[in-house]
Amino acid sequence: MRNTAFFSMRNLRLAMLSAGALVFLAPYIWMISTAAKSREEIFSSSLTLLPQHWALWENLAKALTRVPMGQLLWNGLVVCGLIFFFQVVIAIPCAYAMAKLKFRAARTMMTLVMLGLLIPIHATALPIYVALNKAGMLNSYFALSAPFFISVFGIFLFLQFFRAMPDDLIAAARLDGMSELAIVNRVIVPNAWPAVTAFAIFSVVAHWNDLFWPLIVITGSERATPPLGLLFFRAAEAGDDYGALMAATLIITLPLVAAFLLAQRRFIEGITLTGLKG
């Protein structure tokens, strides 16, 4: 009886998770379906998931030729790479100091970090734009990435992870004569790869898909990020050609899907470990 109840609960849980996964995957599946259809079939009265006449390669060819897709992907890679690099370089020492060092301002800094989570980029967009405009730095990689170099969420995530690390490990490193900077580089960072991977997924997905800030600081396609390139694609060339538009969206989202699948194990491990100790 116990085995039967266990398997029935397991099957029920599996069915619920599968249904939830299907709900989240449905837009992506429909996007692929639309990308594989011709314009006439998309606007036909029949609503089918599988296309009657495959036009995927034709739509992909349109997406790759109507806009500089390679340049868009490169811009997204450079911007996300710059942002992630500086976020990690700044967030890890800050989180380590608040988690493992004893000083009076620790609680105050923690409060400021929590308050920082409540401030959206929209609240600071105007003064940052004015400063970049006066400095003549619009339409550049720096303008796209600099406002996000400090990630309050990253500091909070690493703080939770470092709190779960044993103090004996750091004490042993200090007994060996390591400085605090050496401890961060040689002890903390090598043990923090699960948290770094988890944060990388959050950071890259957020800034790869960001349209708000690039729309403000970029005016041409030379430094356009993938979402902004899609906007140019639809406005300038695609019109009502939703098959080509969905094909372009498919090309832009594939790197994110591939990155998540490759880092899935580390991502889950990092998220799990950051919640072990508050």
C-alpha cells in the first residue's frame, strides 16, 4: 500500500510538473511553429501547430539578410560579457566583506543592499542618460553596460552563498598568511562557481533581453542589441511578415536556451546552496 501511494504521488507530481513545463514552453513552441510557416499560412483561417508547407529555411534566410544579425548577436555578447565581468568583480568582494568580515557598518550595508533591490533602472535612467550625453558616450558599448556594473542582486546572491561557507576554511587560509584579497581570489572564488553560474544565467538573460535601456542610448544598428535589432527588423523590413520575424526571434533566443541547458546543473546547484543559510 505504501509503495502504491508513493508511486501515485510521484506520478501526480510528475504530471503537474509536466503540465507546468508545457505552459511555459507553449509560447516558444508556437514561435517555432510560426517561424516554419509561410505568410499566407499564418494569416489563413485554419489554426494548426504543424505547418502544411515548411518555410523555415526561407524565413531564416530573410532574418539573416534583412538585418545584420551577426552584428546584433556580437553586440549582445559584448554587452552581456562586459556587464557580467564587472558585476562579478564588484559583487564578490562586497559580498565576502559583509558575510565574513566583522565591522560596524555591516548591517547598514546590508540594509542598503536590500533597499537597492527596490530601485528599478527606470528611476535612474534620466540622470544617467544626461550624464552619458554630456560626456559624449551615447551609442557605445560603455553606455549600454556601465549603468549595470554594480548589481545589488548579485551582491545579495553571493552574500547568501558565502554565509553558507564554513568559517574554518577562511580561518585556515588566514593562518597560512593569506591576505583578504588572496583569500577571495584563491579560496572564495574557486568554491563559488555554482553561485557564479547561477548569477550568470540571471544576468545574461536579463541584459540580453533588455530593450528599455538600449532604446534610450542607441539610435542606429551599429551598436544595437538583439531586442533592439528585432525592433528595427520589424519597423524597417518585415512589415506583416511574422514568419521572418519569428525566425529572427528564434535565432536570437537560441543562444540563451543553449547556455541554460549547458549550465543547468550548476544553476540548480547554485540556487540551492544560496538558500542553505540565511
